Amino acid sequence: MHRRGFLAAGMATALLGSRALAQMKMDDMPAPMPGMDMGGHAGHDMSAMSRGPAPVLPEGEALRELPLLASEAGQPGLFKATLTAKPAATRFVEGKDTPILAYNGMSPGPLIEAYEGEQIEITFANRLGGEESTIHWHGLPVPADQDGNPMDPVAAGADRVYAFTLPEGSAGSYWYHPHPHGRTAEQVYRGLAGAFVVKAKADPIPAAYGDTVLMFTDLRLTADGSMPENTMTDLMNGRVGDHLLVNGQKNPRMAVATGEKRRLRLYNATNARFLRLAFDGAAMTVIGTDGGLLEKPMATGEILLSPAERVELVVAFDSPGPAVLRTLDYDRGWMGPGRPADAGLALLTADVSETPAAAMPPLPALLRPVAPLSAPSLTRRFVFTETMAMNATGMEMGFLINGKAFDMGRIDIVARAGETELWEIVNQADMDHPFHVHGTQFQVIEHERDGKVSKPPYLAWKDTVNVARGETVRLLLRQDRPGPRMYHCHILEHEQLGMMGIVDVRA
Ligand code: C2O
Ligand code: CU
Ligand code: CU
């Protein structure tokens, strides 16, 4: 991507009320806008979506579990495999091939399941044809030079090995996706993302509950079955699709018996959709977050999962009939017209049979200790802002941290390995921004909005946290390994347009 003229000199004088300007421009914008340079997709046709009837996706197929990536190591303690990123075709709609980008031919990519203490060696084969890429191990505590940073691209046609060890205590729900400079958003929405589950050697959750990954993605198809490029609205709000999918399927069904309990790992792998979820007809208990189990299970009526967040649940199906995992309304601060309908989308339907399940072992009252991080040695402040400016070539948007757009050649902050820091993420913008840091898991201490401070309901390991518009989130964080780490908004279009920085961790 070339941010030509982005944040040009004239910008400081051209700042306007961002929401007002965005609305004005969106309302009377011709499609396409001539001469627009919005992150490399200049001049694409915004009207393509309205041509022909919107494709209808089949619903109600049996839920597919994600296929496992097999280890070729043939020895305990080592997980060795290859992930090949390559264009592929799939059928979301009867009779229409959709070109996608796939890992090992599938999207979502194969599920990586490995154990704490294991050594991982994954060869990444970039067969995207003309595009560089990387694999980033979202949430995992891997060495900085193995983490698929944009500074370490893998050229088209090249292979590279990512090698790291999964530390003891790292069991949790992680994922992998590309992170090349300026192209992450597109490579992800075209299909490149997969789940990486680190299993505990001693797992307190009864095996009878199973362990199912539910990866949520968001698909937009044109009438011919292809995926259109990002529009202005997508760049501004992040790309939200027309079809919310679970493991690549629309509203799949799963069969359970009355009284059955299931362990479900929910992944928000969408570019930009906020998922406020409820399970009608079933009872949800949160048992874990991004970086693994909580100390104690926590019953809940609903969940907010912002882009890139994960939650681990035990769901109890106690009454026969359909139980539906569905979305509730959530206002994350949409700019311009076309706010997608958030509420009432069915993600997954469980058919709870009349037959009673075999007796299920109870969920233990204590899952594992979560030790609070030590007192911070310093406080850092990160202020999120959005800017909008007109210049000779059209409107340009900026998503900034502390007034700056991302620069791959710039280190924004220097931190000491092993020291706890207090990070204060201040959202002064008009949209929610899910904040993510590479290389470690943090603990959210408090949220503040309009002078009101609230504490999270439990102590948890997280790598992504939503910072709602007008909100400040305070978190404790410690990086244990040296090297450069990215921190950014996980609305991938915002990351692309500048809302990212680098912390260099030094020994
Ligand atoms: Cu999910 Cu910088 O990553
Ligand atoms: Cu990450
Ligand atoms: Cu954002």
C-alpha cells in the first residue's frame, strides 16, 4: 500500500469534524470516486454489489469441525508441519465458484492443536503469487523474530520456517493470520486465518464436554460469487460482510442431548464486526479468554466479542428444542450510511433432542490460578484519534495513535523485558477500537468512561481488548522477550490506515 499524500502537510489545517465530513462525503459520493487513493484500491467499482440479486447462502448444514493440521514430526514434543498460502476456489453458493485465499486449500485454515511444552516448527510456503505475506501467531508468546511482523516479509514464492516453543502455562485459544505491510486486511478477508489451540497437559475441563472451535468470519459476495474489494465505507469502518459464518458455514446446526454440556471456543476472526452474542435456550458460562482459563467459571447472559477476541465457554443445553447462538444490537460508532444490521443474526443452531444425555461430570469450581501482574514501574498513554481531510485527490482518513500514523521504520516506544507497565489506552475517536499487543498476554485493570470507573468481572489473560469510543482502558502488561512488537487496532482496515505502533523490548 502506498499512503501517497496521506497526512500531507496541509492536513493539520484541513481537519474537520470527522463524523460530519464522513457523512457528507458518503451521502453524495459517486461510485467510484475518481482519483481516490484509499490504500491501494483506487477507483474500484463500488456499485458492483448492487448489480444482480444478492447471493443466498445455504443454512442449516451440520456443523463441520475444523480439520486438524497433522504433525509430520513422528516424535513426541515436536510439532512439525507446512502451511501453504495459495489462491483457491470454494463454493459458498450453489453453482458459483468464489476465488479465495486459503491455507492448505481451506478457509478457515486447518486447526493447529499442540500441547504446552511442545516445540513448533511450521514451514510457511507463500504461493500467493506476486504478494508478500507472513504468518503472525496472534496471542502466542513467540520470539519477536518468529512472530510474522510486517518487517519480516516472506516474498511470493519463498518458504520460511517459524520455530518456537509453547511455554508451560500457555494453554489457550490463539490464532494465526498474515501480517504483511499494508495487505493484512485484504489477505484476511479473502480467507487467510486459522485457529491455534494450545492444550494444557493437565486440563481441568471434563473431556466429556468435548472441545469445539467456532471461528467466526464475515463474508461479502457479489452476484457473480466473487468477493468485492474494500470500499470507502470499509476503509472507514472496517470491512463488515453480508454473511456471518461459523467455520465457513452459515448458521450450521449441531445435535446435542438434553443435559449435555459442551466446551466451545469462540473466535472473532472478522476484520471489523463486533459480536454481541446471546445463546437463546442454553446457558453460557465463561471459562476462559484469549490467553486461557479464568480462575473460576463465570455464568453470563451475553458476550461482547470485538474483532480478534476469543472466549472459551461451557454451554449447558438443559431443555429440548432449538437453542440459537445469535447476535444482539451493538452500536460501535458507525460512520456514514450503511450501518449493517447487527441484531438477530443466527450464528449457530443447536438441536437439543428429548433424549437425556449421559450424566455429565460437573465443571470444577476452580480452574487454575491467575496470578495478578506485579505493580507497574511506569505508565504509558496511547491516545487513539481519527482524522479526515480533503486534499487534491479526494478525502483521506487517518487512524492515529498519539497523533502518528504507523511507520515501519520508526520505533515508537522502548520497554524493558521483564518489567510490568501500566498502559492507558485512551479512545478519543468516534468509533470503538479493539486494541491488541503482540508477544504477550495482559490483564485489564479498569475501564473509565465519563469519569466513571469500572472493573472487569474477572482477572483474565487477554491480548485484545475493546476500547469503546470515549473510553479509557487501563491494563498491566509485561513483555518477557526482547525484540520489536506491534500494537494496533484489530479492525484490520484501521491497522492498514495507520493505527499501529512498534514497542521495542530490550533486555
Ligand atoms: Cu492479530 Cu497484529 O495481529
Ligand atoms: Cu497479534
Ligand atoms: Cu480501529
